[in-house]
Amino acid sequence: MMKKFNQLLCSIALCSLSFSTFAQPATEASVEKALKLSDISGTLAQSQQDMRPIYDQQAEEVIRNIFKIQQLNPEQQKAAKQIADVTASFSQKLISDPKFLQMLKNVYMQTFTEEEVLANIQFLETPIGQSINKKSSKMMAEIMRNSIEMSTAMMQDPTTQKEMNQRVEKILKPLFKQNEQSK
């Protein structure tokens, strides 16, 4: 009886040890190494450059929507460029903030176990890992750019605009009534 009990305790201890070994939370040191190998600073800088045409496009769209026009005149184009500059500046300020990098580390640590981070490090230390990492960043920027273009085109469709406006109006109508009643 005692022998079986000891075997059971040993089995439980081994299971506990093996589980804790595989499910350990990622350490800050390993996450920092993974972020360095994935060239997160370079990726963020490149994404800033890749996003510039999107900022330009969004700023032009803002001007078109505000003034209900299709074509921007030179003054409106100048204003759109300035708006895009402001957007790019704030975005650069955000990604340069040490709190932003800490947030990335925290999300990484909450998402991956130590084992997964170490496997990613091992992968990123290879030439193919570096190649895939660089291409993944470019691919995500392209997906984002295309998504915004598709969304912008979709929102310029009069039928889509009408449907969107009707749905938003339906959502906001009770709030307007409530606001009027509380005055």
C-alpha cells in the first residue's frame, strides 16, 4: 500500500514538474531577445514609412468628407499633407515612447510561454527565420494598405454610405431623444 502511495506521489510530482516546465510564463529577458531578433525597432520604423501613403490618403478623405467634394484644390491638398504630417508625427511619437515598447513586451509575455518564446528565438536565429520575419512585416503592411483602400472604396459607394448612415442614425436616435429629455 505504501509503495503504491509513493509511486502515486512520484507520478503527481513528475506531472507537476513537467507541466510547470512547459507552461512557464515568458521571461522579460527572453522576450527582449526575441524582440531584438525580430528587429522590432526596424519593423516599426519601416511600418511608419509604409503607413505614410495611408496617412496621406486618410487625410485627403477627411478633407473630401468635410467639404463634400471629390477633388482637392491646391490649398486643400496642402492642408491634407499637413494633417498627414500631424498623424505621422503622433504615430512616431507613440512608437518611440518607452511605454509602447513595454506594452509590446507585456503583450508578448501574456501571449507566449517561455518555451514558445525560446522556439521563436531559435527560429529567428536562422537565415530563413530572418527572411520570413522581414517578409511578414512587409506582408502585413501591404494587407493593411489594401484593406484601407478597399474600405475607402467601399465607403465611397453611395448605397453603402446610405446604409451605413441609416444604421448609425438608428443607433444614435435613442441617445438624441434621451439627451433632449434630460434638458
